[in-house]
Amino acid sequence: MQHKDYYDALERLRSNQPELLVKGSYKINQDTVALEAGRNRGAIKPSRSQFIKLIDDINRVGHEYNNKALNKINKIQASADRYRSNGDDLREKYLAALNREMMLVRRVRDLEMKVIELETEKKVVHIRD
């Protein structure tokens, strides 16, 4: 097989198992395949007829891989937005519950004050006395 080292490099990049590049820090294109194969950036050129099939394969795999990475990023962003929205909703519900709690505490205090007032005026008779 012609250009076996380039095809091996392309397969390693596609499976996210690079030997020379940092894992997950790249997009698949002609330069990254050349670098992963141990060559210089720009070694794979469209002007060289022996690379035409390799370039087509790189473009096909790169399109699939790069879009998959983009889809993963979009899914993560959507998930983060959903959790952020859920967190905001929970915060709103928490504050509303806290407000109701404070209103009930105030109401109980007012009623206790009213009972004390009625007791001092002897208008309340305790049943257990």
C-alpha cells in the first residue's frame, strides 16, 4: 500500500490514539496527518498527484471526525444550558419557599402577640387551667 505511514497516522488520529500529537487537541487535516506520520507540516500537497486519493480520504475522515467533535461540543453546551436553566429554576423556587416561610413565621409571631395581648386583658380562658 502506497503511503502506509500516512494511512496509519490517519487511522490513529481518527481513533483519537495519536503517538505524536496531543490527544484530542487537533482537527484532522492534511497537516495533522503529516505531523502524526512524522513528516513536516505541508508534506501532503494537492499539487502532488500521488496524494490525491490520500487527500480525499483525509477530507472524508476529517469531515466525519471534526463534525463529531463539534456535535459533542454542541451537546455539552446544550447540557450545560439545561443545567444552568434548571439551577435558575431551583433557585427561584428556593427563594419563593424562603419567602413563604418568612411570611408564616411573621404570621405566627403576630398571632402569639395577639394571644399575649388577649391574655393580659383576661379575654382568653385557658381550658387546661
